[in-house]
Amino acid sequence: MTRSRILIAIAVVVVLAGIGLVAIALNRDNWEEPKPDSASAPSGLAQFYDQKVSWSSCDSARCAWIKVPVDYTKPDGATTRLRAVVHPAEGGKAKRSIFVNPGGPGGSAVDFASFIADEFGDDVREMYDIVGVDPRGVAESTPLTCLSDKKFDAFTATDPDPDEPSEITALRQSVTDLGEACEQNSGELAAHVSTVEAAKDMDVVRALLGRSKMDWFGASYGTQLGAVYAELFPEKVGRMVLDGAVDPSLDAVGSSLAQTTGFQRALEAYAKDCVNQSRCPLGNDAEAGLAKIADLMDRLDAEPMRAQAGRPLTEGQAFYGVAVTLYDKSTWPALTQGLNAAFQGDGSVLLRLSDAYFDRKQDGSYGGNTGQVIYAVNCLDAPDRLTLEETEAILPRFQKVSPVFGRALGWGALGCADWPVEVTNPLPKIEAKGAPPIVVLGTTRDPATPYESAQALASQLESGVLVTREGDGHTAYTSGNQCITEAVDAFFTKGTVPEKGLTCEDE
């Protein structure tokens, strides 16, 4: 989840600083429908690269459906639809297009495009159309359909930190049941929502928009999607920015441990800030306050807490309720409110925060399939599978890193071992040889994609350029850090590559 979605979701849970998304008034009358760049079609895919696309008005933008093959090795087989949106540049005559993706995997790029179009500087918006394409299986594109809302409620309530055989069985079975539901309800698509296939989809849309180069802004998992595109199509990379980078070289253990480190680091930053505030539920000692949160999780593991509308707060839901507030410093007051209530025996706020993470509505429905498709994509990307014995052996290491998040994220490394769908398009090694400079943004106290991951991705890319933001929260560009804003906007508008070692501190 990216900063924008976290802020919007939590704003409906508690009273925070007002946040609004303002539609951009654009001169759409001058927007010219693009002529496809069909000459760049890989062998056997011409029918997709030169397809007729019908663009229609959607608010202040243009929208269309794009057809792509479910399986790129069988281009004459089944197809699936992608939803694409274009926010035209000011004046309607862009020289280039920035493709954007908010992460997840499972976040809606269509929704993100409407937000980020208002975040880019005026000079960027005069030069670029902003393009959002919901990845295959996600949101408005033909969605991956798996569990019903009621069954997904049960999935999110599953104990993420099992401590007896029956709980281990239940945890493992929940992942298997999710994967089997995806296969049963989505058919062939369930095996073809990998990042490699999504990157190939992006190239189809690039060509249909008549762009010879792929300009890209990806946040969180969107950095992995962008990096894979650069690996597959290095000669087509234009100006690419990867914000809040994922390290695609990590195995399941390494990836889970990186997130454990990131969330613990962010929680410690919250605790240090909280103890200097009035009404802090942690008291006046940050270390003791962290132990208090860990104790809360232990108590919830033993017995769920009363919450609201007959739904108790489980340890798993508390885990997400705490984690969701660490994505942005401005949502720390929500965590304070949730912990104050929970320490008094009321889990309602943390439960609502957990619901916000999964986009669960008050009527029990879900606003999207992010919470389910994230498993499908991650498990199709990663061929490595842990055994139960290997997972149990690494738990002390995770617990040492984070008494609050460690064991749950350690067990998470086992998840794909029980995913029933075969991996056919694993992540490639990322180097992107021959690509022009690619800017990688890393935030020092990023919870979801820790700074070390940005360092790693920048070093893996042959032309990677690391820019550091000293600050809190997930991703850098929309954080309000003017130094970051200027560096990114100059790169997009002028092609100015940030100076080596550039570090931008939050004010």
C-alpha cells in the first residue's frame, strides 16, 4: 500500500489532518488519440500491439480497455482485459507519457494516476500525460476472483503467529484455500498474474499510446514492476523513477526479514515520538512502551478482544491495525488512539484500522482484491519454498529483530509453500543492461520497503542512481520533501540525473 491510499483509508477511521484529492482541470479538447507504435511488437504479438482501442471520456481523463493474452506463450489463446486511464497533459498535447503504479501488488494504478497527477509539478504536467494501467487481475482490469467477502474475513482473522499444531495447520490451510479459490473462480488467469507478465502488458500499452520509450514512476511494488520492465525491455526505458524500492533479489526469508526490520524501525521511531507527546499510551519510556505493545499482541494471541458489531479483534487484525499506521508519520495519531483504546480493553479502533488496510467497508464488503491478489502475485514471482521445519528454525531470528512483528512475518515466509498454483514466470535477475540512468528513491525509516532494499536495487541495476530521503514513512516523492520533489521533477522534465550520493533530509 502506498502513502496516498493509507492516508485516504485512515482519514475515514479517525479525525486526522484533512486530506483531499482535487480533480485536475485539463483541456481535454486538444487531446489527440494516439497512433500505435506497432513496429515494436515482439514476434507473434502484433495483434495486441496494433489493436484498435476506443478511448472515451471519464471525468477529466480518457479511459479504454486493452486486450492482452492470458499466457504470452499462447498468444492465440485466451485473453484478458486491462483498464487504462490517461490524464492528458496541460493543453492536451503531451510530448511523453509517465506510466504510474502504486504498488501492492494489487494496488489500482487507475486510482493512483488521478492522485499522483496532482502531485507532479506544473512543468512535469505540461510535458507528460499521466497513465495508469491496472495490472492484470487487479481492480478495474479483469479481476482475480478468489474468496467471498465472508471467507476473506475469516482469512484475515487467522492467527498469523501459530504456537500449536492445530493453529499451524489452520494457517497453512488458509493459504491453500485462498489459492484453490483463485483457481476455481478465475481459471487460467490464476496462474498468470506474475510481475513478468504484467511488465509485458505495460509494453503493449506503451506501444498503443504511440510512445517509443517507457517513462515510469513506480512506488513500493511498483518499483519491482518497473525494474522487471527495465530488465525485459532495457532499450525501451526512458526516464524511470523507482520510489520505496523492493529488493527483487531476496528470497522469501530475506524479504520477510527486510520487512520485519523496516516495521520495527518505524515502530521505534513512533515510540520515541509518542513518549514526548501528551496522552501517549506508552508512558514516558519508549523501550518499555514497545514491550507494552508486544505484551498486547501476546494477550490477543491468547484471547481476542471485544471490538465492534460482534467482531472481536484478533492478533492478526491488531498486527495490520498497527502496521497500517506506520506507512506515514501523519497517521501516527491513529495508532495512539488505537493503542489507548486497546490498553483499556476496547479493540474497535485497531479493528477499523485493520479494515482500512484491506479496504473493508462497514457493510462487510471489500473495495478491491488487493488483500488476495498480493498472495497470487508474490507466490507466482518466487519459486523458492520453505519447509515447516525451516520456517520454525528461523523464528527466533525474526523474534530478535522485532518482538511485535517478528514471529508473524517469520511465519509469512512459509506462505508460498502452500500456494497450489505452479510458478511458470519467476522473477528474472535484475540488471537492466543497456538501460539509461534509473533513479531509485529510498527512505531511511521506511517500514514496508526498508532503505537497505533501495540500496540493493540501485546496485543491481547497471545504471541505478540512489537518492536518499532522511525521514519517516513509506516512499519519498509525495512526502513533502522539497529536495526530493525538485530532483525527480528535474529528471522527468530535463533528464537531469541526480548527483551521486544525493541525500535529502525532511525538515
